[in-house]
Amino acid sequence: MQPASPGGAAGGGNRTLRRWGPIAAIVAVVAIVAGVIVVTGGGDDDDDGGTSAESTDVTAEDTATEVTAEDTASSTTASAGGTATTTASDSAPSGTGAAPGEITFPLTFSQAAADGTEADIEWGERCDSERGRLAFPDFFAPECYAPFEGDNGGATSRGVTDDTIKLVWYLSPEQDPIINYITDAIAGDDTNDQRIETMQNVVRFYHTYYELYGRRIELIPFQGSGFAADEVAARADAVRIAEEIQPFAVLSGPVLTTAFSDELAARQVMCIVCGPTQPTSYYADRDPYAWAIDDNAEQKQDHVVEFVQKQLVGKNAEFAGEALAGSPRTFALVYLTSGPSSAELADRFAGLMEAAGAPLVETIPYALDPATIQQTALQTITRLKTAGATTVLFLGDPVAPRDFTREATAQDYFPEWVLARATLTDTRAFGRTYDQEQWQHAFGVTSLSAPLSPTVAGYPALYEWFNGAPAPADESVSTDQVNLALFAAVAQSVGPNLTPETWRDALFAFEPTARGVSNPSLSWGDHGLWDFTDYHGIDDATMLWWDADATGPDELRREGTGMWAYPNGGQRFLPGEWPTDPVPLFQDDGAVTLYEERPPGEEVPDYEPLPPAD
């Protein structure tokens, strides 16, 4: 396959799609849904942050000279953990090993409070010293970090100088027939120019509130040269970024291939969510250069099986259609096959289900191919009906359920549809595209959280609060900002000595983020939640059921009928926490479809935004 270009698809339509055959790794498209993920383990920003770089498509002439490992001898007293000691005339001893009158950076508000020295430090207007957290309207805001003074050590790694941190932000071509096909139901109309303008202003927010130790973020947009599954183009883009732009890290990448992330890791360039989520071994082999936010397939399976075992096994299919509702539950699995690991994962899932007392009566793989999906739906539904499955566990893409549910209605077959952490099927936008006679029997498990009105909380609301106007890319601001939010939250906890290794160590040192109902809890490293070193962020999950009569906005703020309802207000569960008492599914009591105000316990003070630091 030759490298693709946006112009190469003109007039191609589905003909271009068919060249790929079955669309692989659809689960990667989770990056496209407007979910909000916030890292809250630390945080605060430098009051002296510089101005944001002009955001343009970059050529080799625009890039700086590479800083190699040999060039990064630090003149600061920085340790491998990222700390540096400097005199702070207005500060008392930090209690973290510094001499009297000195602070050892990084220093959090909680560390200073534990030492009894927080009152002696000038935290600045960006810090709410009563809460010990940054003074912007977010319950999950990071805690404050002591403002930095002194020598940050200059160049500490490739892409890091004394005053800048160079990051590349990957943008896919605006017209990608594969992604357009998959995301048709939730496609927005934000242009890449609008997204770039929005992210320029987002960078200013991080300069104003987060502690970056005398440096500013230079965010360089890079538009990919090929479509989402084009491995050749992905590798070429990665080589160009690593050799010509030479950033410290890359944010995002082609969502249907690992080639981009592979190439960057081989060149020792850190990459945050630069392809489809992979097994833990993938990231361990590329440590510290490849990072994920979404949990992996095994983690998803563990949550689903625990939910099924504690809530569904041994009971009648009460949420199925009338013909099946009185029958004891029998389970079947329908899953997307997207590569060699798909069958292995399906076998693992089947083994877990059998151990949970719910052996599968059918296991049906399918490939998402626009040319054959209707025939696939016919065969799949016929097999499920013949097997007598009352409860269909669906682990697939967000497009196929349109055909599956229509075919099920045509065959007068109304089972329970259980979302087994199926990507994007848990969005309101896609849910409205499925046969509603079928989907009124849908429920399951999701890592998404109970949604808040975008005018109240989340990245769109935070953007407007800080900038005084809605984001130019109001449909993309949430997903575009997620990876940058993670990077900045970790960078300020590293301290002045920023390298891929110290960034990793700081991320692993974070305690799991705050528990709530409007955001997932995230952690990386070893915190006793999983029996392996975790390179994925999301740890918890919640339940949801489809309310076919409810009205409200979808993820793109389009009003319509059909909403996901979250029982018990969207209560979330870590592995091992799923309840055995029945949860009130398909009951309005305690369920929420959209929070119009912040959930109880997640209220925040009213803050006035600070003037931009640059």
C-alpha cells in the first residue's frame, strides 16, 4: 500500500473502504468520542509561562536542532526523580530534604501541609489555598504546586530547553473515508483550523495555571499524510516528526494502526495515545515511550464478567422482549474480529464466563465490511435465535448494531443486548441510530461517566470560562485536550528535570485520581488494582441502560429522543466492587441521563479566571 493523501480519496466513497476489506481495530476510535478525562494527581502551573507558539503545519525549516542525550548535562541540582533545589526568599523549609530557606521541587500543597510549611509559601492567585487545589472551576482540579524560582537546568531531553517543551499534536486528514464511515452518526463539523485555534488557547490555560518550571509548551500541529489504517504513511509521518521536528512527545496519532507509535518508540520519542489501545505487554516493551488512557481488553473483560456474575447469572432475562423475559438467562457473545488477538481474547472471555457460572451458548465473530455487513447480520441473528440466547453480550464496533438490531426485529427476536464495553455503542449519538424496538432492551457496562451539561462542567465549559467565549472547535475541544491535560498534569509533578523516564516515574507515583460520578478514576503503575504494571489509565466503570423515551442532547449537543440512563446517579465501581444486590436497571428512581448541575459532592467554588500568563 502506498502512502495515502487526503486528495486521493476524492470520489472514492465506499470503493476506498473496500480496499481495506474488514476494518481492523475499530476499538481505537474511542479517542473520537467526546469523553472528558482529567488527571488530578497534582498540580499547578508557572506564573511566568511564556507565550504559545504560532500553530502552523510545520516543515523541516520550522524545526529546531535536536538535543541529544549527550547534550543534556544538567547544571541544576536535579535528581533522577526530577527534583531541584533552589532558594526561595519568601518560603520556609519545605521539609522534603532542602536546607532552611530552600524548596525541593516539585513541592505539592499536601506535602507542604504535612510539613507545616504551607502558610510560608507564596502559592499565588492560581492556587485556592483553602482547598489546596488550582483555582479553576473543576472538582477534579489538580492540587497546587509551589511556584518555581531558580535554574531549571536548561536542556534536559530532546525537545526540552530552558524555556520550552516541544510537543507535536497529530491531526488526521479532515476527510478519511474509514473514519467517516465509522463515525458518521457522531461526525461534527469542526475544521482542523478551528481545532488548532482552540488548542492554541488551551495551551494558554495550562501556562496560566500549571507549574512548568520556567518553560512553556510549544505545541506544533502536524497533519497526517495518510488515512487512519495506512501503516506506510504512519511510519513516514513518525520518521519525519522524530528526525525533523524532534519533539519531547507526540500527542495522538492514526487511530487504526500501531505503526506510528512503533516508529516513534524506536526513535525514543514519547507518544500519548498514538494508536489503538494495546495489551499491557505492548507498552512494557516500549517503556517509557508509549502510553494509553483507555483500559485494555483484559481489564474491560474483567469488569464485564464481574457485573454479569453478580447481577445477571441465575436469573430470568427480565429485560428481554415478552417472549424471552420469563426464560432463565442463556448468554452468547458477538465480537468484532480485528486481528490475531481477537480469537484469543474471545477464548479468554468464554473461560471467564464459564467460571462465573454463565457458559456461552454461542460465540460469533464478525468482520465490519460495508459490502457484507447485511449478510453478516442475517447469519448472526439466525444463529443467536437458533441457539436460544436470551442475552447477547456485544463486544464490537458502533456501526454493526444498526444492521444487527434491524435484522433481529425482522426475525421477531428480542433478546437482552448487553454492552460488554463495546466502543462508542455507549454514546447517545450512536444509540439513536439503532432499531429502537431492540435497543430499549439494551444495558451493560461502560467506562464513560454520567454526562454533565457542557455548559456546566467539562472542557467546553472550562474553555469558555477562561477565554470568555465558546471554543471555535466546540465539538472537538474535549477529545483534543485529553492528552495534553495528561501531559501537563504529569509534567508539573516531575519538576525541572523533564525526561521520558522522569515523566514515567511521576505518572507511576500518582495515587489513583479522585473518585466521582462525572469522571473515571485513573492510575498508572502498581497500585494493587491489577496484577500487572498498568500502562492504561481508566480503572473503574459504571452501568447504564437505554431509555428510548428520554429526550436531551447527544455528544454533539443535538437534541433528540433516546438517552443512556445511569442507575444510582452513575455510581462507579473498581474491580472487586461490583454489588451483588440488584441494581435498579430500567427504573427511573435514582437514574440520571444528564446532570444539569454538578453532582452532589462535586460542587466547586466560584472563581474568576486569571489573565492569561502569555
